[in-house]
Amino acid sequence: MTATVPPPGHRAGGTRDVPASPAETSPAASRDRYLDLLRALALLRVVVYHTFGWAWLTFLFPSMGVMFALAGSLMARSLRRPAPGVIKRRVRRLLLPLWLYGVLVLSVLFYQGWGPAKGEEVWFWVRLLCWVVPVGSPPFPWHIGDEGGLLSDTWAVQAAAPLWYLRAYFWFVLLSPLLLWCFRRLPWVTLLAPLGLTALLGTGLVEIPGQTGHAVVDFVTFGSCWVLGFAHHDGLLRRIPAYVAPSLAPVFMAVGLWWATGHPGADGMDLNDIPLAQALWSFGFCVLLLRISPSWERLPERLARWDKPITLANSRAVTLYLWHEIALIASIPLLDPLWDIPGVWPTHAELLTSLYPPLMFVLVWPLVALFIVAVGWAEDIAAGRRPRLWPVRR
């Protein structure tokens, strides 16, 4: 989903993409900084995509597949401990940031008059529980408020866009003990089965109606990436001959590209709208990344200057992923007064329109920093750490 440039008197909304998994909370000395780098790049690409809407970014760096693969690897490492405790800790680290996010979004929605339709009160409140525990798709209005108001009448769509990832992550965590058990007995079947299911469910050959169908398609689309994380942790990728991964991974990617060219989505060749292409391209891309996978206790010298931003992104991954959408929403009314500067409209309207996305991208970062200070501490509490307003030492 992308932020769009509003003409005078109209505010823009945004849409959907990815995502980021809660990062492992072990001390910095025991972290794999290569994986931290990949997660930070994935989050950066998400923000860039949501600001500019460039579909080619989904091919350049498929953030969602990368994030699920990293999360799968960390989950496999965590499951060396008893599964119930691991699941409890992972879910807790997901829920508290979600609750804070939901409090803001739902408060604004209820203030704007959102509520159940007549005769649907019970089902409305039941579905609203998905804002508390993301077992399914949470409800939200497609339009609310006035089109020319402070917020776009579609702002809720953008605010709810990240929640599909939290739902998928939640189910991956719950099912990981079973998936890992299957992987260690039938590794190749478990690894590749989600791709086959995506070929059935993500192409319309087999359809599951409603929101359940969307949830299942999201799950199977990234299932192979999650299980690939298991393969990375267990060393399966290291045990296969060195030439296999760089030989076969591009084949998966090429098939995904071929499918995307013949089955473009509503926004053209955007992997977010083409499940089978997304699954194949992301899988092949992640195979290459995880097969290379150097183990860095410290970033290489040439990357050392980025150590603090990478640490910040990993310490506040959920906050950055969720709240950058609110930052983009908030940037629109902050930038809209530019249209009211004497002489801008209509003389320089075209110039301002072209500058709008770059200006949003510049503005979104200080807004994200404010949200990190305001609500990022929830990730510390959820992980059992001492809460910090800013998790990186100056």
C-alpha cells in the first residue's frame, strides 16, 4: 500500500505490505549481526515502499519473505527450550505492542462514530477481539469521516494494513512446534509443501471464501520462507553441495517472475498482489541470503557506522513496523498547508505534487522517532527487559 499525493482539499491514504517480526532479545554479543542487518534492510524497504509505492521494490528486496525466514530461524533456536514457554513469550512480545496500537486506532475510530451495523452487534464485538488476539482479520471501516477532513476517509484501511502480518506471525508461532517436528522428519516435503499449496490456493484453482481464505493464502505464501528459517538454523543449507543453492534458487525466482508477468495484480507487477510469484521469488531470494549467511558477532568495519541504526531497528522492530503507518497518515495533514502558501496553487502545483512523496519520506522519520519514545518501551516490557525510551546508547 502506498501513500498518495493529495490535491488541494483532499488527504491521502496508504495501503499494505509487510512486515517485521519481533527480534530476538538476547544480548548483543550473542546476536547474529548479519540477520540483524537483513531485518533492518527489510524494515527500511517497507517504509520506502509505503511512501513511494514503487512495485519494483518488491522484487529488489522481498521484505516479507525475508522477515518470515529470519523469524523462522530464531523460532527454531528458541524451540530448544520447552515449546509452551517459548510460545507464551513470543505471543506476549507480539500482543503488548499490538494492544497499544489498537488503543489509538480504535479510539479514533469510535470517536469518529464507527460502530456495529443494526442486527450485527454480537458479531461485531466478537470480531473486535481480533484487535486483542490476532487469530483472524480485525474489523475496520473502509470509509469513515469526511473526504476533506483532517484525516483521509480511508485512513483506517492504511492503519489496519500491517495487521495481516501479525496474524500470520501469530499462527506461525503457534504451529512452529508441529512444523519443526515435521521438518526434522521430512525436511524437503515440509520445506516445499507450502509452495505447492500456494499454487492451488493463491491462483484461484482452489478457493476458500472470505477472510479465512485470505488468512490461509497469506500463511501458505510465506510458509516455505518460515520453514527455510528452520533449515538455516539446523544447518541443512550448509550440508547441501555449495553449487546447489545458487543454481536452483534463481530457477524458483525465474518461475515467479514468469508467473508475475502473465498474472499482474491491480497495481501491475507488484508481488504483494500475486501470491504464487511472491512465494517463489521470496523463497529463492531467501535461499541465496541464508546460504551465504556469514555469522557476524560484530558488523564488518565498512558497515560499522550503521551499527546504532541497525540496533535501533531490531530493538524496536514491531514499533517501527506498526507505527510507521501512523506516521505516514500523520504526515499528510502536516504537509497539506504547503498547498495554502500564496502562489503555490496552481502555479507550482505540479512541482509540489512531485515533491510530496520525498517530503513525506523525510517527515516520517522524526515522527517514527517520536512513536519509538512514546510507545517503544512496550517491546522492552513484553520481552521482560527494563523499559527504555531510546534503546541505543548515544
